[in-house]
Amino acid sequence: MAMAMASSVFLTAFFLFSIAFAANSRTLPAFKSIYQFGNSLSDTGNLLRWGKMFFPADKLPYGKTYFCNATGRFSDGRLIVDYIADAANLPFLDAYLDKNGSFAHGVNFAVAGATANEKEFFDKRNIHYKEFKPAINKQLEWFESYINSTCCTFEQSLFIFGEYGGNDYFLAFDEGKGKSIAEVMTYVPHTVDSIINGVKRVIDHGAKRVLVPGPYPFGCLPSLLTSKATHDAAAYDQFGCLKAYNDFASFHNSFLSVALFNLSQQYAGKDVVIVHGDFYGGFMNILHNAKQLGFNDENGALVKACCGGGGTYNFNNITSCGREGSTVCTNPTAAVHWDGVHLTDAAHHYISLFVIDRVFDKLAL
């Protein structure tokens, strides 16, 4: 009941932009730098330099649409942070672990696979990561090491903190012995607390403008649709997404939104702005306006991976995108999903437009 009520509140606030808007670009305030934290939704090459890829984003076809080369981004091209940097008239962010990177306009600390919670949190719940990636605290340590060695102020900087939480929940659903939605709901307060504590730390170091994205609708992702498939037609919505998992993502986003509002109240009068980034709404905006935006909405294409190893949703853990036996759709620009977990360059474009339009006025310097 609580999840359904939270979902209703969250979706009531959901706003679909006109197609006229979606075709245009939008600029951001005059930020001089961007600092990104998060996971594979925003990693521009840290996992590439950290360790083994769970998807081979270190080689083509990753990067094929825009860069024509693999950069460690989990997409066929740009990520949302790339589009945000472009909207701020800044260069793309280099990964913190890139020894040849230029950090004159900010740094990307995000690592694919990163969680909000630490390893001990999962161990206590009998959930075991095959290889634990740098979570929030480790990324914050990198950030603090960076500022200790660099003379910098952040009055004209944008901090993007997340998305965090997706990996925490997927780990429980898929690798944590298939834990129920009801049980994983109890993880949300812990997960959001970790995010809030992280936001506090960057503010304590001088951050003034912080964008905190929430997760996508999990029930629309080909990977989860594959692992949680059911013959119950009532479990799916009009787009073929699993309603219960979308409701779960809405519950997290609602919980996060309230926590961010409460945190903002603590910094009232201190010129600190904390904004919730509605990735969920941006994603759903694409589904509702797919054909007008140029996406293929025929034969279930909106919930199929462009690059994958076959099956109903073109997702297969063994033959995942980039591995032998996988194939790539002929027109990635018409696809929403890239590899079953991550989205395409085109989807990132429209989500970034949605988010930027919602936060533009709030982030004014």
C-alpha cells in the first residue's frame, strides 16, 4: 500500500513535455566546472581503468554511434552527463582514473557497478557481489584527495550526485537469491541515507549547486524483464513494462525527493540549492512520445535492447552486448535501450532535455 501511494504521488507530479520542446536544446547557467559521482549511467572511463568489465564497454560496438570508438561509456554514444556538459558549454568530463585526463572543467568520479551502500550492508543480508566496485564513500575519498591537491572553489560548479541505488536493488533482485520487492523496499531508507550523507559531504566542501538524479523505471529494462518474466498479463503496463518494479523505482524516487527537500531546509539561507533529477520522468516521457521523437515503437521495440544476444528482449547474460554471438540493431538512434541495462545515445539526449528543463531555473547562480 505504501509503495502504491508513493507511486501515485510521484506519477501525479510527472509532466510530459511538448514535442516542440523535445526537438530543441537548452542551455544551463554559466557553470565553470562539473563534478560527477555515480555508477555506469555516468561513468566516462573509470571502470575501464579500474578492473574487469561486466559488459565489454572497452571495445566496439560501445561508442559506435557518436565516438566511433569505445571510451568506457556504457552506451553507443554519449551519456546524460555529456549532454549536461554540452548544455553548460563545457567539454566532456574525463574520468578521475585517467592519468592523461584534463580536469580544468571538472572531474568524473563515477564507476560502473558502484552502489550507495557499502559491502557490509550486503553481507549482512546474504547478498554477495562478485567484485565490489567503489561505492559512494570511495568516490568521495577520491574527490577529497583531488581537492587536497588542487586549489579550487565551487561557487560556479555543478555537482551531479548519482544516480545511486540502481545497483543496490538489482543486486538484491537478481543476485541476492531473488529477494522479494517487499524485502528490498526495506533497503530504501538505508540507500537514501547513504545518498543524503554523500550530498552533505560535498556541500561541506563548498558545493553550492547539487543535482541528485533518481533511477529509471526498473520494470522497463530488458535485463529485468528477462529475469522476472511472467505469464500474468496484468503484471505489465501499456508499454510492456513490469508495473511492480516501476512502482518500486517510484517509491525510491519519492523517498529520495522528500529527503532532499528536508536536506534543503537545513541549508536555507546559505545559497545552497539541491535539486532532484527526474530520470524516471524523462524516461517515461520517451515512452509516451516515442513515435514523435523518432523511436521505434513497433513489436515491443521500446523494451528491447538494440545490442544483445537474442530472446524476447534481446538480452542474454551469456551473450551480452559486445560478446561473441551478440548482434546490434541497424538503427541505434531509433532504440531506447542499448545493452539491456543501459540506454542509447538518443535516449540520453531526450532524458537530458527533460531534466535540464525542469532544473534550469532552480540552478541559477
